[in-house]
Amino acid sequence: MERDAERGQHAVDALRRSVHGAPGRIQDIGQFISALIYFLIFMAVVYFLIVVPYKHSEARRGVTVFGEPRPVKTCPACMAEDIPEAATKCRYCASQQPPAGAPA
């Protein structure tokens, strides 16, 4: 009877080691979940206090943030490469631009 009790105790100890890891090391799943929740709340705060106001202010300026870039063309006079496709004048040298779709 005593041997069965010892075997049972060894089985319980083995089960504890497999669940908790090495002896003396307890894996706290609650701590992990708490850290995950904290991270998600922190990222939500950053998003709503920094990203959303920034996107709103840039939209008021007419700049698309975090989107596809608008088509651009190169100025034949000063070689600036960031002139909007529909522009009729270069913003840097004020030279007239060919109409959109026409070869430069």
C-alpha cells in the first residue's frame, strides 16, 4: 500500500513539473494575460491620442497620410520629381508645365 502511495506521489510530482515547468519555476498565465491587456490598452491610447489627431490635421492641410501616393511628374525645367500630375506650374521654378498625359 505504501508503494502505491509513493508511486501516486511521484505521478503527482511529475504532473506538477509538466504543468508548471521546472521545479521552483511557476509559469503565471495571469501575468501574461495582464501584460497583453496592458499592451493593447497602451496601443489604443497611442493610436487615439497621436495617430488620429495627426491624420486629421494632415487631412485639413490636404495631405493624405498613410495612403497611396498621388501620381507625380517631373518638371522639365528644374527636374523636380514631386510635382502633382495635374499641376500647371512648377512649385519650385514657376515654369509652365505641359498638360497631364502629354510627354514632357
